[in-house]
Amino acid sequence: MTSINLNLPLSPYPVAFLRNFFDLAQEIDEPVLRHLLGDQKQAVLLTDETIIEHYSETIEARLSGIDDLRIIAFPTLAEDEDYTREGSIEALHAFLDEEGIPRDVLVIAIGGGKLLDLAALFTSVSEEQEPALLFPTTLSAMADYALYPTMLDLSFGDLDEPLTLRPPRAVVIDVSATRTLSEDDFNFGLCLIISWALADGGEFWTRVKDEPVFYSSYSLGELEEFVRMSVRAKILYNAKIEEDFTMLGLADVGASFSFAFRSASGMRTSRGDALARGIDILMALAVKNGFASKETRAEVAAVLRDYGFDLDSKVKFKTEEFLNAMFARLDQTSKIGLPMISQPGDVKLVTSFTLADVTNALLDLMLE
């Protein structure tokens, strides 16, 4: 068996694990791939230059059943850049019109989370558009993109309201794509997986704690199991979200902290280390507010250190730049639902915080 579908009723579309899509030397489950692609004979592939560099031959071979495949490779973006705000949607529509490609063409997206966001937006601005088929290639996108966003807080063209996103045809995961990731990209995704294990508890947390995976030595089977458990944890966790407030998960706040901390420190720490510090400081926030014990925080910190994340080195950063970076990504005045974890798997949702409250508390803890 080379492919596994997660039959979770809470997921509104298939999340498929299709092994060896990115490894041309290995066999692939062709019937499953044909089922995912459907009978489309024309498609547009959205990807980036890094993916083309590593996988152009493999992708063309795997998608050879599509007679007319147009490949659009975008420049690989920096951490603080975003395809959806760079005129990419307009450029894509212009390309389709110039080439005489119908708007209902199948869109296949192969890349990281930013590229998948572009495909989400592109396939949602027109009612004619077919749902996209998404292949995440970064560990963070594999672990964190399976629950597709339903609303995108971004005005586009003449739209004054946030755009309702069309669910994809499927999200297809092949962890062999991680073989080309840098150590920093891999560790950032791994830290996201640890955060979902912390929220899920139980077997997932035990596996993460007792059977660590490392960039220098991991099997694809072990990593796929971690990703699978992370996908399940996120889907089940997000199913509990109430609709009348913005939900920010442990990973979401940690990722925002990671970006802000790196910006304010002149990028002198890795993405993985910055995210691990964010999780540790959020656990300190839980302790400070009486939701978690010091022992639980110490347990979480010990796991992060076992994976090689640096929670201890002193890194100079500029306070004003940290605050500006946090507030640039999220609305500082709106109420947020923040998970406070008393122990792995025991999450209490606290809705009294604003982002400003959280950010100032994080800053106080960082400066202690």
C-alpha cells in the first residue's frame, strides 16, 4: 500500500498520503494519482523556482497523463514576502487570457504554504474555477495546511469583504519532498509538529517525546507517521473552534512570535529555534496565569531541548521592532481565543486576551 487516505469526517476534502510522488526511482500508486487528477487533459501548475530546480523531471513524469500542462514557476520568496500581495493573481488571470486557457482549468499547486495560499486565492476569486489540487513540499505546510482555511482576510480587486475560499480537490502529502529541505526549514516544521502533539496529548505526545526525529537521521516512515498524527490533531482541534472570535492556536502565536523575534534580532536565530522559544514563552504565560504548573513547562522545554532547539542563548533584539512585527501580522485590538495548556492534551481556551495583551506579556517574559 503506497497511499493512505485520512477518512476524517471533520475534513471537508480528502487528505491523501501518496508515497514516492517526488521520488522517481520508486513506484507510485498510479490508480490513486489518476483518481486525484481526474480526466483533465489540461492543467496549470503553480510552483516556484526551487521546486523546478529539484523536481522538474519528476513532476513532468508524474503528470505525463495531462496532455497540456502549463508550468508557471514563481520566484522563491523570502520569509516576509507573500505571493497574494505581489500582483500574482492579476498576472495569472492575464496569462490564462493571453494563452486562451479556460478559467475552469485544473490548477495544481506544488510548493510551500505561501504557494498554496496563492492557489487558494486564485481558485476562489472566480466561480468558474475548479478546486485546486495541492501538494505541500515543506514539512511545515504538510503538518499545518491540511485544515484548509475557509476565510482569507484579504481584500482583492473590488471585494470589500474577506474572501470565502473554495476547498481544494485534495491535499496530497508525500514526505519524500523533505529530502531537499534545509535543516532550518525542516526544524521549523518539526517544531510545528511538536506544538500539535502538545495540544493533542496522549499517544501523539508520547511518540514525540520518546521517539524523536532528527534532520540528520530520520526515516520517511517515521516522519510520515508524525505528519499524519499532526494532521489529525489539527483537524480535531480546529473542529472545536467557536465562530464568534478569532482562534489563535499554539502554533499560530508561536509562528508569529518566531517571525517577530527574528525580525527584531536581525535574523540572528533560526526559524526553528525562534518558534521553540515562542512555545516555551507561551507555556511560561500559561504558568503565570495559573493554567499550567512549572513542572509542565519544564517537561515541554525538555522535549524541545531534546530535539536540539536552543531555548537558552541570549539574543539581542530591538523591542520596538518586535512589537511592530507582531502587530503587522495580526490585529492588536481584537479579542483572540488563546489556548492555555495545563498539561499535554488538556487545552483551555481563554478568550479574554487581545493580541496586545499577549504581546506585552510575552515581551515582559522575554525581558525577565
